[in-house]
Amino acid sequence: MKLILHVWRQKNPAETGRMVRYEANDVNPDMSSLELLDVVNEELTLKGEEPIAFEHDCREGICGSCGFMINGIAHGPQAATTVCQLSMRHFKDGEELYIEPWRAKAFPIIKDLVVDRSAFDRIIEAGGYISVPTGSAPDGNVILVPKDASDRAMDAAACIGCGACVAACPNASAALFTGAKIAHLGLLPQGQPERRQRALSMVRQFNTEQFGSCTNIGECEAVCPKEIKLEVIARMNRDFIHASLG
Amino acid sequence: MLLDSRAPSGPIEKLWDQARFEMKLVNPANKRKHTIIVVGSGLAGASAAATLGELGYNVKCFCFQDSPRRAHSIAAQGGINAAKNYHGDGDSVFRLFYDTLKGGDFRSREPNVYRLAQISVDIIDQCVAQGVPFAREYGGTLANRSFGGAQVSRTFYARGQTGQQLLLGAYQALERQVDSGRVKMFPRTEMLDLVVVDGQARGIVTRNLVTGRIESHLADAVVLATGGYGNVYFLSTNAKGSNCTAIWRAYKHGAAFANPCFTQIHPTCIPVSGDYQSKLTLMSESLRNDGRIWVPKKAGDKRPPNQIPEDERDYYLERRYPSFGNLVPRDVASRNAKAVCDEGRGVGETGLGVYLDFSDAIRQFGVEVIRERYGNLFEMYQRITDEDPYKVPMRIYPAIHYAMGGLWVDYYLMSTIPGLFVTGEANFSDHGANRLGASALMQGLSDGYFILPYTVGDYIARTKLEKIDERHPEFARAQAGVAELTARLLAIQGHRTVDWFHRRLGKIIWDDCGMLRTAQSLKSAIGQIRELREEYWKDVKVAGSADDLNQSLEKAGRVADFFELGELMCLDALDRNESCGAHFREEYQTADGEAQRNDEQFSYVAAWEYKGPDQAPVLHKEPLTFEYIHPSQRSYK
């Protein structure tokens, strides 16, 4: 099959970017969208042009490196799927694909489709952990965790930190990302001692980065490749308000 | 070169206690004056950096990804072993030690493996306290499953994302130290050379992958936790960025490389579908519990599977291994799949695949039971192949996914270069010639949380280091070397892309140094690799420049190292005239086609020493002795 690609090309953060048109004439429907870019890049390289820079690593949907907009949707049209697992059979022969980087003030573009998501690391650094120095833990079965709590914590912990939630949100809010970690740790007995402080510190950090606020639009949940639920934002707000009221 | 394992002697269960007692301590007030570099932020790197930070050292941690949370440990699915014996089913530290040593086909060091089994229980405690959401029973206790043929239930798991959850635990501990200021994180930074001053590892030279700037970093000790080298095969289950560059450049400074030919092949991966393919996806081994593996009896039979009658199917594992059937170990399952495909009986468009058929299981248990057991895996398979495994048998084929070989380390995880420590998959230490399922996560965390923080301290306390800074001529020399290599790669401007070469290199090694090896195939591979490498340095084309984000340039440097490592793998495989674990030499098999070990001649660790660009490396042998477990022949008939 044949596809027409319009890809955002931007040499560096300072330069202005633009959409560039490419034709992919020999597309195998089993290819992933990243493999499609690989093929385009091979041709560009041989022509002496710079290949399209895009982030990727595991290519099995778990590392969270990859991500871009396809036709305005973060990670493209298939639900619960990162672009590395999105195969070309979901597109029609001759279809045009508009491929753009995550767009958010907090995620400045580095080059082409690669953006800087270090704000996410700083949010975790602010308190997205349980303070337990190595070697100081009691036996694993001393802390009993109800199966239900463990399952719900795991649902939230499945976040891969790809940034699709921010890219999809009209406010570029990181509420789903931040809420997922606050919910994961707050649902477990081990996470209780620091629960309030954690919510305070993480939300404060999220506010000092250039993310917008959450206005309950729900785009983040719709595009999340790991299907993290909006409920985590409610948990975050509850913990934050509790903590703020002392 | 002296290969002294420095393992203490005495009763095996006391060795680690004794070693820890004998270690020297660093005065807590002085720790912050010592800088430790950790390269890599996977399980082994993040856990080490976090723990060293907690202890008070000044830690610098490097990763090539945009965040330490991306490291490839994140992709591990199945679980992590620990000898907790929570089920009272007969597990013990000694049994885990025994299983690991035997699973490795008696090519690992007893004291190291025993220590790994001992520490396994502490890892689970630590991870639970960090908030890793392990699977639970209804009563709130930790759940377990059995794995990889072990007869006890000792695998802890977090759905199919155990690696992800353990890594996020280590990452969060690391970020906590970043917040405290004790660890400085350098993401998007690749180590391109090791700096050795007066025989001691004193730092690294890196390239900032965004600005292209080449920089020097001085330290009192360097830890490499840079993972495995499965990507030498091009197609593997490794992440695309996984590479051997850090350990390879350390090898060139004198760190011995141990057992490079021990690479593990996983039997249940989704087969290659076309020549654009960039990586292979693993399907959990647990599928073999209910799926039956078969191919048509007749070569070249291209009928769809449902039109091949029962009596024209060959359930070859059940036929050849009546007692273990479809549950034979990874290496045996992989080799047999290759054999039937080589006979022309492979399935799918490429002929490189075998069926994994659930129709009998669905008939016996019903669709709902099978969905409950494997639903997420079936969904993943369908997403990739567009075939419904509830209706059509899955197609699977083996793929490379782990390297048991790596830099040689002693009991203290120190390489043959004083001050250079190597942890996790990057070292060779604990898995011998074959790794058991759910043991990689265990080793990475054992090294990083519980071994290295002691042994690095001991080294620092015992060692007098010359006072130098980053203006030392060795740093300048290393920087110049890196800049020269970068400029050279960009200047070639040939006619082939880096991937074009990498695919061909991978194919040579897969065909000749993969599941089956012969003296002839290995010799031929060495010749072909040399030829292709020569062509690479004449005809590769790397677009872009050295002073900004240039992913082709990053790849080009890594592939240059894979060429050299690939040759060493073949050399090592050629030298090891026996079959053991994942290393199967066709010439050395029993009458019924099983691996034939040769303990009399090959019960050693093969450690290779670099001698210069056009010199043959020198083989050193660390003899393996077995005081507690007598080597036996594995049999699955």
C-alpha cells in the first residue's frame, strides 16, 4: 500500500519547524508506524538528507519512549496502543498521515518529533516515592495488602510516562500522570506515612512546570495507551486538598 | 592477566557474611568526598546509584535514554525468583542455588550463585516496602507462580509487567536521591570511553546526545550497568538502543570479556514478517503450558493449518520428549524449532515459524478459561499479526533475548581493571551457559541494592588514589579519540546505511553463531564479519552532523562495536569444543541429539584479553570447581 506522510521537521529548539511531505510507496500493512518511519529514513539517508528524529526504544509499548500525534490524535487512531505497536493496516491505501510531536509548553521540542519530557522526572523527584533506604524493609508478608488495593494500585502504576495525556489535553495538563503516581502509592499501606506530603510536593512541582490545570475534559483518559482512569485525578485532588487543609 | 575470583573459602552459607565482615568501611563523613560513576539506569544501575546515594557518596548516573525510567529492564514480563518458601513447598536458598547452577549447565561460580540465592529474599522485602504492587492472594499475602520448569512456586510478579514495576521502584528510589542532591542524573548522555589512570578506572568520556558535546567525568570508581549485547543479532527482543559500547570500550582498556558466546534464545517470539522488521516481540513462555507445538509432516505443505488433518501433523516436541513434551527448557525448544524449519517444514509466509495451537486446550477447558489465562497475550499477538489465536494457531519462532556472557568480574563484582565494577546483564557472573526464567531481575537487583554498595566501599577504603582532575592527559587523550571516531564515521559518506550493515551482520551471526554452531560455520562467520566490517568503514553513510541530536551517528558507533564483539563471540564459540546450555555445537551431541558437555576439558570461564586492533585476543581460563553440587547431565526425555 501507499501512504502520504506530512511530518513535522524542526532542526533544533531555536529554529522554526514546518510540515514536510513524504511519499511511502511500498508500505507493508504489518509494519508498525515506527517501522514506516525507519523505511522513510533509510531513503532520506541515501539521498543525503537528514533522517526524521523520533524517540523509540523497546518497541513493545512499555518503555514509554515513543509517541507523536497522528492526524491530531496522540499515539494515533487505535485505542490503548502506542505508536510502536500501531500497525499500518489501520490505514487505507493512499491515506494521508499528519505526524507531529507532542505539543505542550512543558515539553519543548528538541528536534523533529523528539521533545523534552524531563518535567515528568522532576515531578517524581518531588515526592513520587516511598522513603525506604535499602536494607531497612521488614519481611514482605509483614505488610498485608488487600488484593483489591493491590490490583487498583497496579492499574495506576501501569503508567509508562509517555506524555500522551499532556499532548492530548487542551490545557496541556499533567494531572493524569501525576495522579497516577499519587494513586498508586496512596492506595497501598506502605504509601500512607508520606501520603499527604507527597500530594503536596508533587502537585506543587507540577504547578511550577509549564503544565496547565485540569478542567475534567477527559482527553487524557481517551488517549492513554495504558488506559489509566480519570479517577486517579480525583484521588490526587482529594489528597492535595486534605494535605492543604492540614 | 590474573583471574582471581577472590571468593572467600569456608562453608558456602557463611561466605557472604564473612566477606562483608572483612571489608573495610569508609568513614561516613568522608563518603561525600568520593565520586562514583554509574553508567546505566536499569535495575542494576538505578538500584546501585540510589543505594550509593543513600550511603552518602557523591554519585553521577548516566543513561542514553531521555529518562532513567526507560531502561530495558522495564520490558521484563514474567517475574522475579526468591527463595521465600512462602508456600511451604520445599523451596530453600540451597534449592534456588541448585536450580540456578544446574540450569546454567555448570558453567558458573558456586559462591556467586549461592549469594544470589541468599539475597533473593531481601530483594522482595525491599521492593514491597517501596510500593511495588506485587500480585496478592485474597488474604493480602504475596502471590507466587511457578516458572521455567522449577518444581516450586517461587516467582513473584506484578501482572505481566514485573520488570516495569521493579524498575519504577528503583527509579523512584533514584529520583529521591536526585532530590536530596546526592545523585546527579545525566540523561541523553552516552559513555564512549573509559579512562584508566595508573591502572585504575578513574572516569569516563561521554557524548551529550543533544548538543554533541564531548565531556570528561572523573571518579574514584566506575560502575558499568549497561545491559546485554543481544542486539549484535540485529533482530532481538532487546530495546533498539541496547548496545555493547560501554563494556566493549572497557574491554579495549583491559577488562576481560567472559564467555561471549553464551547468548540465550527464547523459543516463543512472534516470527519475522518482512524485511522492514526492526525487532522481535516476546510472548511469555507460560503459553507452552497449554499450547501444543506442531508443524506439517510433509516439507513444503502450504495448506492453512485447519486443512491439515491430524495424522499429517508432527507434534515434534511431544514425539521426541515424551515426558516433558512442550515444556522442555528454552534451549531445547528453540533448537528443535530451527531443525524442523531447516527441513522445510516451517509455517507462515517465510517458512520460519512453527504452530502453537490452543484448539485442544480450548476444547478441554473452554474459551473462557483460556481467555482468563492468556487473554492479554492473545490480544498482543492479534495486535501485531492480525490473526486471532482463539481460531487460528499462533505462529512462533525463537529469538535472541539475553546475554549470559559479559565482562569478567570477581566475587566483589570488580573487573580485571581495579576500580571498574560491572553489574547486571553486563557482567557474566551468575547464569553460566543458560539463564533460568525470572532470574535476570533477581540478579540485577541483587548486584545493585545488596552487593555493590558494600564492595565499592571496600575498594575505596583500601585504595590510595592519586589526586588528579579532568585536565589529566588521559582524559584529553580519550576525548580526542572519541572526537576522532565520530568525525571518521561522518566523513565516510558511502552508499549504505548503518542499518543495512547491521542487518547483514546480524544475519551472519544468527545463521552461524546462533542456535546451532559448527567449527565450519564459525570459521566462515569470522571471515564474513571481517569482510563486512572492512566494507562498513569504507561504505557506510551517516547523515547529519556531530553537534546536535543525530540518531544515525549514535547507531553507527554502536554497530562498529558490534562488529568486533561479533567476531569475538564466534572465536569463543569455536574455542569451546563442547555443547553446554545455550551453546550447542553440532559436533558435540549425544547419540539422541542432546547437548554433550565436556567437563574434563571445558569446566572453566573463558575470559578474553584484548591485545590491540590487529592482534588476536588472548584466552585466560578461570577453572570452575564444584564442592556442593556435582555436575550432572541434563535430560528431558
